[in-house]
Amino acid sequence: MLLAGSIFAFFYLYFNTELAMTLVLVGLLIAFQIFAMIHYVDRTNRVLNNFLESIRYSDFTRTFQVESLDSSFDKLKKSFNEVIKDFQEVRAEKEENYYYLQTVIQHIGIALIAYGKDGKVELINNATKKLFQVRSLNNIQALKDFSPELVQKLISIKHGENTLIRVQEKDELLQLAIYATEFKIHNRTILLTSIKNIQDELEEKEMESWQKLIRVLTHEIMNSITPISSLSSTITMILNDMSQSLSDKNMDEETIETIDEVKGALQTIHKRTDGLMHFVNTYRDLTRIPTPTFTIFTVSKLLNNIKGLLNEELKSKGVKCNIQIEPISLELSADEKLIEQVIINLVKNAIQALDSRENPEINLSAFLNKRGRITIQVTDNGQGILPNVLDKIFIPFFTTKPQGSGIGLSLSKQILRLHGGTISAYSEPEKETKFTLTF
């Protein structure tokens, strides 16, 4: 309105007066007013541009100075400040949720890998690093040294697919359960894969199944054998009494021979029933392992005691026994007697496997494995175990020895399960066989 009035005054003076100086002053006033108006509008545009740039680049540290609340321009800046404050709160909340989610992902015990179709890894958690023993992972292909089959499956796995991969390491057997889900971010397809080693769970269920089967079998066999054994003993006693009484009556040779045959048959039945009862009682040991009494002891003491107990047998067979412990102060929390029983059984098996071998040698070693778990190994350079047999050696009743019972290794496996540990075997025929106890 002021500018319009000034322009009207300028033209009025120009056409109706000859006041040149006044006309110049009014013209200068008009020019100043036009400049001031342009500057005001431009300042508004600058403030609006700064506000929009703050939103575009997520820079919410910028504020707009409010001089007073009287002008509409200052009210505009106050509104901008309030909007930026709201953005700051939303951003802070999103960052908190992001760090919360990151903490959950890193803390979870299942390995998680997020990667693209080209194998480029977007995210891994601590469980993944621990499982695959890596500090970082840029591409799925980097896991080829761990397991080529695993890499192939991770590349080809479909959305919602479940699969199981078996990975045999020298020190440990892994059964990896893999589940994948697919989603899109910014037109990029991402696969989120969870990987869990379920070897312990599988072994637990396997041992529970064997124990239930053994309980049923031994119960049914004992129910059938006990009366047979009792009846055979009773009939033998009756026949003895009959032959005693009839001998006085001068029995014929045919009758005596028949009675002797019946006695022999009964003795055979009684002997076999006693053998079966012993067999059943032996396998009942698989379901009667005492609860471990945990104590803390040094592994060096354990291994040296075992070597001392078997020293005479080792010398007689010409077997060299070495002990290696790193660190020498390594301590174990376990039931010393039960673990000693397991290792003695393994060493005895190794001695038998070394029969007729040149330079027979057994190595007892203890260390912390790459996953930080206490590990004890029994290694020999004997004849080894064939691949088709290796998977069966921990099954109850299975044995390759002519006089074996098939419960030694199965019993060892159950003892390790009671300690929360595992036992595994690795063998290269005619080179080495290695049993690994992991706690």
C-alpha cells in the first residue's frame, strides 16, 4: 500500500508540479521500497529453501532465529523450528529402534545372514561370526573353505525353504538347519537366512530314542527269560530226584540215557538263559548312568592318571603314548571318574587298533578349540575306521569286534551328553583315527 501510494505521488508530482527535487526524492523512495520488498520476499524464500534442504538431507540441527512474535515472518520461522523439532524426535525414535533391533540381532544365538542374490552380504550377527569363525563376511562365496555345499545351498535357497546341511570337521560334526525368507528394500531382493547347529539336539533325541527302545527290549526279554530260567532249574532238580529214586530200582540203560539227554538239554537252556540275562543286564547300563558329580580338576592330572593306569598294557604292546596340553594349567569342570572311564575306553580301543602295526603311537591332547571350548583328543596311527562304518560306531549294539558288546562308545556318548558336551570321530584308514571330546 505504501509503494502504491508512493507511485501515485510520483506521477501526481510529475504531471501537476514542477518540484524536481521532490520528484527525485519520491523516485528514490520508490526504488528503496521496491528493493526492500524484494529483499523481504527473498528472505522468506531463503528461509523456506533452508528448511526444505534440512528435510531433504535429514539435517535437523539447523534452527531459525525468531526476533519477535509480532511479524508473520517470525511466526513462519517459529513454525519451521517446531517442525524441525518434531523431525528430530522422530529421527531419535527411529535411531533408538534401529539400535534396539541391532542389539537383539547381535545378541540372538542363531546365526543370521542377510545377503543379495549376487551373494553380497548386507548383515551378519555375532552368532554367524562364531559359527563360521570369521571376523567379517563380505560375500557368501567366502564360506567355500568352510563348506562348498553350504555356499551352493545359500545361493540357491528359495523363500520359506527349510534344509539341513551336514558339515564334517576334523574336530567336530555340524548339522546346520537353514531357513530363508525373502523381502525387498529399494527394489533390491534380500535373503535373510537363519542357520542353527542342531547336532546337540539331534544327538539328544537319538539317545532318548535308544534308551526308550532298550528299556522296552530289556523289560520284555527279562519277562520271558526269568520264568524259563526258573523252570529249567526246577525241572533239573526234579529229574535229579527222579534219577536218584529210580536208580535204586535198576533202571534200564535206555531210560538212563533219555534222562541224561533231558538233563543236558535243560542245562543248555539254563546256560543260554543265564547268558541272555547277562546280556540284558549289560545293556541296561546304557539307561543307568549315574548323575555326574561335577568337580574342577586339571586336565593334566586326568590324562597322567590314565597313562599311569594303562602304562603296563602300553609297554607290553610296545605302544608309545604322548600327552600334550595347551595351556598346561587347563582345568575342566566335570565328573572325573566318568570322564576317566570314557578316555580309558578310547585308549583301550586305540591299543587294539594298533595291534601288529609298526611304530604304534597314541597321542592324548587337550586344548581350547577355535570356538573356545575345552577339547580332549585321543589319536592313534592304527588301521583306522572305514567311512561306511564311521557313522555307525556310536549306535548301541553296533560293533566290529568279534567279542565286542557294542555299548562302549554309546556309553561314552551318553556320558558326554550328561556333561553338555559331544564326542565325535574322524578317521583316515591306515593313517590316523581321532576321537574328540568337546565340553
